[in-house]
Amino acid sequence: MKPIIIANWKMNLNLNEAFSKADSLNKRNSSVQFILAPPTPYLAHFTQNFTRTTFCAQDVSSISGYGAYTGETSADIIKSCGINYAIIGHSEKRTTMKDSNLTVRKKVESCIKAGIKPIICVGESLETRKNNNYKDFILEQITESIPENANNIMIAYEPIWAIGTGITPTQEELTEIFDFIKNDSAISQVAKNAQLVYGGSVNSRNYKEILAIEGVSGLLIGGASLDDDELNLILG
Ligand code: PGA
């Protein structure tokens, strides 16, 4: 299986800047399965222009369908733009927008109903890691955020202490978490069946090592995906 590389551009790049980066990416061949998550308003325009690229939303509303919900963008609207993936429950949404596990679950349900594959983010803070509660914390996030009928999902393990910090977990720390999600008896079968990706300070120097870890199907990349040289090295 080709590794999955998801580039999360977050709230960066104006339309011209993003268009020109997406254009270059769309022209290149790559040995990975590349998925690009630009800011939401660019999605429909980009899918129409860059037909060789798979695009992804950075979030969807917890409300499904259509209706009088000013400012919301439902999974159905995202799907109608030709988008088949969405990042859900990113720690930046969980902290800045206070998305709870229940909200994440509603968003995941909306995605599934609309035919979008959710990339569900989980991961502990530094404090939780230091207190040695991280497995319980991840178990709770997984149990509360992922509905029982979710059969086509990705889980992104993104420890908050690794996001944008330049610090990545050690091989042992990552192996422990991926083994836990894949094999622990307390983890639901739907979560065990999910594709697992890692995110947090991935760059051109550490990506190979992380991809080599058992159970890791891909990477979710923030900062380094905005740097053309870095991303080109990772896309191979
Ligand atoms: P980072 O972000 O690669 O800049 O650490 C990853 C993420 O937030 O998904």
C-alpha cells in the first residue's frame, strides 16, 4: 500500500498563493497517496481545476444537510463540492473552538451519512502524557468520538505536544500508541479497523522513520506541507 500523505494547510495562504502551490502539486507525480486540505472556500474551485489531486476539508459542521444555520458548512455541502475526506476533531478545533468528543462524534456521523471519509484526530496534551494518563485519555477520545457503525474511517494520532513544536514522539512511544489502538481489548472494533496516520512535527528528516512503524498507514503534515522543498522531499 502506498503511504497516505495528508497536507493540512490550516488557515494559511491567500487564494493566489494556494492556487499556485496546488497547481504545482497537481502537475507532479508522486509515489504516495496525496491528499490536500486547503482552506474550505478554495475546495470547489480546486477540485474543478486540479483533477489529479484528492482534496480534503479541514472540518465540517456538526449539523447535517441544509438549512437555516448561518456560517455552517455541512458535510453534504462539502461532498457536493467533490470532496471525499474531512479532518475532524483536530486538537486546534478541540481547544480553540471547544469541540467536545460529542461534537466530534456528530461531525463524524455527518461525514459518514454524506459519504465523506473522516480523518478523526486524537492525542493527549503534555500534561496528560506526564501524568501517565495518556492511554486512558486516548481510549476515551476514541470511544466517545467514533460511532459504532463507522466502517470507513481514518484515525490520526496527533499528540498536542508534538504539533508545531518540532518535537516528535520516539519510535517506542509511537509503537506503544499504535499497538494500543490496533490491539487493546478496550478499543472498539471499528477503531481497530481504521487506517492509522500520525501527525505532529513531521518533516523531511523524520517521515521515513515514522512511516516504517508497524501499523502506520500515513502522515498528517501541517507546517512542513507549506514549505515546497520539504513537501517535495516527502512526496518523493
Ligand atoms: P505540524 O501540524 O506538522 O505543523 O506539527 C500537524 C497538524 O496539526 O496536523
